[in-house]
Amino acid sequence: MTSLLFVLTLCSYLVVTCYGGCADLGRCCPGKRSDACQYEYGFSRGRFTHACYCDEFCIKSRDCCPDYQSYCLSKARDCVMSSWEPWSECNARCGGGFAERRRHIRSYPEYGGAECGARRQTRGCYHNDARCRNYEIAQIIPSRFNRKRNELDYYQRPAVVDRVIRPSYCVNYRINYLSWSCRYASPYHVLEVGNSVCVECHDTAMNKEGHCMGAYENVSSRWKSLDGRPCSGTWVSEGLQQKNSTCDQLQPGENNFIFI
């Protein structure tokens, strides 16, 4: 009796070894196992019934039918994607931003084929043209802080003592907008729309080109305070730069500021 059971069990294994399984089903399934891709062999009932699978997940679960590789993987189809589209324009009108490009999936992978790659790529970009010239926000403080800039260096550091100081210039602006918080921010609380102010560009605030941030001419631009409570607004320049001058020389008063 024991010999008979051994022979029957051996025969049940030989059935799947000889006849495969996937070829008998005539199908291969994507994804995880399903009853549609389950091939049973052995006795129809009882403890000696066995099953193998013809789906993609069987590779991980290690219960593929013997002919899965020859029958199913021979039908594998890799993902097919379109070519990359051209890079888009920089999304920032002024300053740093990013550009992107995309591609599309033409056909999805089947039967264990190579997966699809990225469909979107980005890269950094910097956009700056004539429209951006007045997009820097001027940062200002009252002109009384200017005397700190003109003090001699106590430690006589060569980098400070030997530095060539470029002459200051001034720009007159007329205020055309003030934020509501300015009424609580001293000394900006005395400013009103329509006031004329003088702002000095000192050597310590100049860049390599001798320009102070936000010091624009003949355009409307923005400004904000850097001391005390927040205050901001917009102004428009009245004329061109006044070279080799300070605001205290041109119009002594409270409405004098310096660029930072």
C-alpha cells in the first residue's frame, strides 16, 4: 500500500514536469497570483493535490510552473515610452526657478518586462531680463545710522584701512504707496503718500558694479524698512542719481534714508 501511494505521488509530480502547466493553461497573468493562472496537478481531491502558478508574482513566491520561463517570459514586453519633450521655459519670471520636461507611456510592461522610467524631469534655471530690473526690494534704514559707516576702524585692519572708498550717490523718490503698518513704525510713521524722500547709496552697501540693491531710476519699485516695526511700500524715482553726494548735503531733514 505504501509503495502504491509513493508511485501515485511520483506520477503526480511527473505530470507537471512533463506537461509544464502554463502551456496547458494557455495563459500568463500579470501581477500577483490569481485563480485564472493557477495550474493544479495530482489527485483532484485530497492531500496530494498540488498547484503551480503562471503569474508574475510566482517568481517571488517561488511557485512558478516549470515552463513559466520558457512559455511566459518569452512573451515579456518591456515598457515603451515616448521621447522626452523639449524643456519648458523657466517658471520664474525673475530670479531662480525650475524648468521641466515630460514623456509619456506608450505601452505598459507585460509578463515581467522592464518597468517604465520617470515621466518627469526638472532642472534649475535662472531667468532675468529687462522686466526684472525693478524686482529687487530696496532695504532702508534712517540716515542717522550712516555715521557708523564713516567711523575709523578702531583696530586699523588693513582690509578696512587700505580699502578704496567709492563716492556715495543719492536718489530722490516720491512715495506712492505705504503699508498700513507704517503708521505704527517710527520714524516711518511721519511718511505720507506723495512725500519726497532721499536715499543714499554708500560704498559699504554697493555691489561690485557700484549699485545698491533696489536703487532704481525712472521706474516704480518696492522698498521695506529693516529697523523697528515692519514698514513697506512703493516709490518712483524723481530724476537720475546724484553722484558724489549725500542726502544730508542735498536736503537735511527727517525723510533721509540709506540703502542696506
